[in-house]
Amino acid sequence: MRRTVVGIAISLVFLFLALRGQDFGAVWSALKRAEYWYVIPALALYFSGVWFRSLRWSVLLHSVRRVHWSELFPIVVIGYMANNILPLRTGELVRAYALSSRTDVRKTAALTTIALERLFDGLTMLGFMLVASLSVALTSPLRHLAVVAGLLFVPMLVALAIVSDGRVRDALVARIVPRLPHRIRDRAERTVHSITLGLSILQRRRELAVVAATSLAAWLFEASTYLVVAQAFDLRPGLLVVLLTTAVANLATLIPSSPGYVGPFEAGVLLVLVGVVGITRELALSYALVLHGVLYLPVTLWGLLFWWRESLSWREARRASVEEAAS
């Protein structure tokens, strides 16, 4: 409960930053002038990206269990839905629960592969920022964000690659597990085994290249969604600015916040469009609100439909989430 309150408070701070000094009459006028038929191709592009994410997860799960992307697509959508209606990225735990309910994949192994997804997402966003910086002058806050992302994701990749090595892993297990209380030793060994399975892809270059390629494809499709929605407001930001906006808006959502990342997302979009491009705050906010709606509403409704179709239980999902958080 305390974490939820903190997340909502953080969202309110970012909402204040996004709404401060806005002419809401001008925001409303921009919203009325927008050509909303662009939403249709934008959604097609967005869900193409979700398909690539399903394909990527299938590859990440190869060492744990062979699961076809068609089985994973509904679960990925359910995860997005849960992140949109539950606080603090609880959707990742819900996605692990949904997968374990349909297959024999342990939740710990599923969460390990999901953590690798987030790592590749972060590295892709960092790559977008670096590519954009070749011709777009980054403001001081954006340079700081790029540095923080680099310090967060690159060492994490190196550390996980080291741990995934069998010799290093066995040495750590031999040193740590025997020192644990006997009653939790077996559970700790099973947990380590599940994590090891999830990380083992870091030792297989060919599959790792596929994960990197599908990550890039997924985010390029999502960036295309940003670009198409911009056309609805007669904005012509250019490809590199779109890549930068996609990266900053999504890195901002890593900050703990309310369900659906309300506040950090809008603030991230404004940080680029106002601070770098010089678009008026009112037009940038109008664009951010519609874009957020495109990214939020359809996948949430589809996720609820999949949840009902799969006959999943919120009570079981909550219990699984608590168990994973406590373990």
C-alpha cells in the first residue's frame, strides 16, 4: 500500500511539471483539430511491435521451455494490461503468473527472462538516444538521462553475462548455498537453477542476436506509432526526434509511478518536443495525451479480454505476486 501511495505521489509531481504553465484552451483546440483517423494505422504498427515482443520472449524461453509466439502473444498483452491498471510494474509478475498457469515454466524462470527483456529494452532506448544525438543537440537533462541509462543497463548486462557462465555460477552456488539455513536450502537451489536457465541465453550468441534484432524491430514499430500519431497533429518531427522521444518517454516510465505511467510519460514527451524541438507546450501536451491513449486503451481492453478468455484469477495472481516479492 505504501509503495502504491508513493507511486501516485510521484505521478502527481510529474503531472504538475507537464501541466504547469499550460493554456488549456489551446490544448483543447489542438485536440479538436487533430485528425484521429491516423489512430488506425498507428495501432496496426503498435501491435506489430507487440508481436515482435512475443517472438522475442519465445526465443528467451528456449532454454526453459519451447513456447510458440502465438501462445505468448495473449500473455504479453495481459502483462501490458496489468501494468496499465496496477502500480509499480506489477504486470511483470502477472505475466509470469499467466505463463506458469498455461505451462510448466516456473515463475522465477519466467521473471528472469522478463528481466532480460527489460534490459534489452533499456539498451535499445539508450541506442536510440545515441543515434539521435548524432544530429540532434541534447539538452542537459537528456544528456544526464543518457548517462544514467548507460550506467544502469551496460554494467547490468556485463554482470548478468558473467553470472550466466557455468563456472562462475557453480562457484557462487558452492559458496553461498551451503551457508543458508537448511530449511530454505532446497528452495534456494531450485531458485538458482531457474534463474540460471533464464540467463543461459546470454551464452548463446546466435539466439542472443535474434533477441537483439527483435528488440530493435519491436521498438522501431513502436516509434513508428509515435510518428504516425504526430501526423494527426500536423507535426513533422523527423525520424531521429521520434527515436529520441520514444526513448525518453519510455525511460521515464521506469520511474515508479501510478498505473499506466501517467505523468512520467507526458513529462518525457514534453522534455523532447518542447526542450529540443521547440514545439509549443500546448501542442506537445495534446500530442502526448492522444499518444498515451493510443498506447494505453486498446491494449488494456484486449488484455482484459484475454484474461477473461484464459479464466485467470486475480486472487491467484495477487498471491503469486506476493510470494515472488517475498522470496
